[in-house]
Amino acid sequence: MQFTSERRLDDGVLEREFTLDGIPGVLWTPGSASAPVPLILLGHPGGLRRMYPRLAARARHSVAAGFAAATIELPGAGERPSSASAEQARADLLRALAADEPVDAIVDRLVLPLVERAVPEWRAALDALLALPGIRGPVGYSGGVIAIGLRLAAVEPRIAAALLFAGSFVPRSMFEEARRVTVPLQVLLQWDDEGNDRQLALDLFDAFGSREKTLHANMGGHTGVPWFEGDAGDRFFVRHLR
């Protein structure tokens, strides 16, 4: 891991950009802490520069609650090399949705290769982040792409709790993996999310094997998550990471 920039934000949070094997990322840590703090991985749909305002706001919220927060760029997003097959699958998905056609096969083409590439990168980032002074486990995962969070929660033993955003499609072949997820879960669902299959999200929630799982469903579209869900997320991670 190589840090490429460092700055102190106005609330004292230390923000450092880094690269890891050519993958860009950002780490936010408390300005001062008497002991190492747990880590929350911030998932997102890709495009760190575009997503930065929302990611930074989420990270600062997490740091204020006593955590470190970090994120990395997704394969094919932002400044990383694009994938022609992924771009074609994305275009096919938009066309099928507009025509009210079945999308399961297209979702498989789009999401499964992304999960296969992204999850090992997240795990490598976790190795490097937990080796830094001031950061410790247990670790939480917060955000989307929900299929990536699902896979991480299923295969990565250092993930102790996950707050998942049900705002993207999940291949039905991954439902069996969901049954193997046992960590505490909190799932956010925007009831009127125009780009998401509500029933699929409800079926996925039902499939998760966790004994403790909570669904927070709110009215509104994809970007209309109420402000108070940030506080609810902090309380969730405080219970399970601290």
C-alpha cells in the first residue's frame, strides 16, 4: 500500500488517498485516538471521484462514531480500465428494463464477473489496512454493490457485521451464498427505487442465514435514504464492532 496524498479535514479527520497494486482507495481515520479503532469498509457502485462527496460524508460519520473507514475503486470504474463486456451487459440491462423484458441472464453477465474480481481486491485491501497502526478488527462492511457485500460477508471471516444497501441487482445464483451469511445484518431498502427489483430484494433478505437481521424499508427513490439511517447504522456497528 502506497499513500499518495494526505490532508486534515475541518473536523480533524485524517484523509489519505492510497494505491494498492494499482487500485486507488481512500482511508479516513480519527485525528487522535488513544487506542486502535475498528474498521468499516465503505462499498459503492464505482467511480471514486464521482462518489467522493457521499463517501466522505459517510466516512466522517463513521469516524465520529469511533471507527476508521476505507474504500477502494471497483474494477472497470473510475480511472481503472473499462470492460467492454461489462459495458455491453449494462447497456443490455437498461434496454431490457425499459422494454420490461427478463433480466436474469443479463444480471449474471454484469454482476458475477464484477464480484469475482472485486471481492479478492477488497480482501487484499483488508490485509493491508489491518496492518496499519491505529486500525484493528473486527471489521464491518457498509454499502453496495450488495452482491459484493454478500460475497464478502460469506467468505471473509474478519467481517463481523454488514450494513447492505439493497439498491442493485443480485444474480439468483447467489441466493445459496446468502444462506451461508451468518453475521449480523442490517439491510436498507428504498421502497420506490426505480432501478431495483423490490421483490428480489425482499426474497434476498429472506434468504440470508443470519440469526440477527433487520430490514429498514423507507419510502422514496434510490438516492432518498433518510438522514436518520446514518445514525441507525452507527448504532448497529457500535453494537457489533465495539
